[in-house]
Amino acid sequence: ERDTYRKWETKMASQALLVMSLIIILGLNIFLVAHANYLNQDIDITWGDGRGKFLNNDTLLNLTLDQSSGSGFQSKAEYLYGKVDMQIKLVPGNSAGTVTTFYLKSQGLTWDEIDFEFLGNVSGDPYILHTNVYTQGKGDREQQFYLWFDPTAEFHNYSILWNPSHIVFYVDGKPIREFKNLEAMGVAYPKSQPMRMYGSLWNADDWATRGGLVKTNWSEGPFVASFMNYNSENACTWSIDNGTTTNTPCSPSGSSSSSSTSTSEWFSQRGMDSSSRKVLKWVQKKFMVYNYCKDKKRFWQGLPVECGAKKNNKNKNKNKNIKS
């Protein structure tokens, strides 16, 4: 009887363990489903005739470029200020002539735009990250960088922070560029036109690689760039309800559609803290390869006003110290 009881006890323990395992697995699946980032909920593929595809239960978006066409997508929502993030894995191998993009842009002839553009290169040579800011249809504010990692080996996070005080570009959480609101100095700043998020992969071999000297090698195609984990929770969604335009709600007090304290932090942020500024200086010293504010040959009649803002502030501070 004792042996029979032990066998029954062992059997019951095994069944209990099996049930617990199933509960854990089921709970994990529910957790993963609840936290999955379904890109098709926030994004529409808008061009490419089937070359853009949602994969992995809509958690991955692949854009393809071949000799006939590239492809692209856009966010369903428009934003007036926000912080948006996207994880991207760029075209591997010989990507010369190709451009992969992630950017914000408004509509019309006097549009605003905040750009990440990744300029492909021949195998072994680094990608160039090209950034630009357009205000009222005017750009010409390019800054370019090498990356400190291989952007084709795995996904990396690229972010745009846009608030009333400044625009900051981030790579894996590191600030690489800041564009300040200098309207007081006569510099236009994007503040009134809502923007959508866009992404694309297209052929630009007339300018993208070494100024157009290196052309796209179509025998290497089709080319594929991958996108995942789009995050617009910390963005102010712009909508039109019954003919009335609303900005759901976003204010310096910190209220937003996400109702998070992080929204308050990014929206009311007037500048970067000292540690972020150190990282910015490190990135620009080590990895910046072009800065429009240094290009006196291009702007032979005088550099843009914002390029002298930092120098002017230093001089003002010196004068204040002398007077005191």
C-alpha cells in the first residue's frame, strides 16, 4: 500500500508540474501578445506595389528596393510635437546608391521636415547618417555622421525629439544633433504644422554615394531594410473632429494621450543636461563628417544665423562677467 501511495503521489506531482508549466507558458504568451508592437496599428504602407511587407505577425516591416521601384510607409497619425522612436536594420553588403529614411514631415509647399537619411556605401565602407531640418520649405541644414557600430548587423534605435524649445536627434539614446528654437534671432522653427512619420527605401545614386560617383549595383539586389518597435506614445497626436482641429492633449504641465511623466519631461525640456551635452560633444568630435555651419565655401556670403548663436551667447556671457 505504501508503494502504491508513493506512485500515486509521484503521478500527482508530475501532473501538477505539467499544469504549472502550461500556465506559465500561457501567461508568457499573453504577456508577449499584450506587449507586442503591431506596426500595422500605427503605420500604413503607402507605395512600392507590394515591396513593403508586414512580417512576424505584423511586428516587423521590410522595405524592398529593386530596379523598378523602392517602397515606403507613413504613420496613420499626425503629430504636433513629440518624441518618436524606430528600430532599424539597414541594407547589408554593397548598398551604394541606396537611401533608407526615417523622418517627420508636414504637407504643402512651405513644409517642415526633420530627417534621418542613411546613405548606402560599397561593402566595407561605412554608412553615412545624413540629418537635415526644413522649416517653411527651406532646408540646407545638413549634418552628417559615421556610426560607431555596424547598422546592418542588428537593429538600432533612432529617435527624434521635437518640442517648442529644440529638436534633438538620438542614436541608441545618444544625442548626436540639436537644433534650437532661435526665432528670437529670426531663425524659422517648426511649431505650427503637424507632421507625419515616414520611412522609405529608394534609389538615389545620382547623389547618395560619393556625390553620385558610385552607382547602384543592381546585381546585388533586391535590397532590404527592416523596421520594428515604432514608438509614438510620447507624441502629441493632431486630429480633426467635426471640423475642429485638436492636439490631443499635450501641454507643458505634462498631460498627453499617454498620460506619462516622461511626456512632461520631453515637452518642457528647454535644453540638454550636462551629461547629455558631453555625449553630444563626443559624438560630434569623433563621428561628424560634415557640418553646414563650417562650410564657408558653400555659404560664401555668410553662414546661416543659427551657426553663430553659440558664439554670440559666449560673447554675451563674457560681457556680463566684465560688467559685474
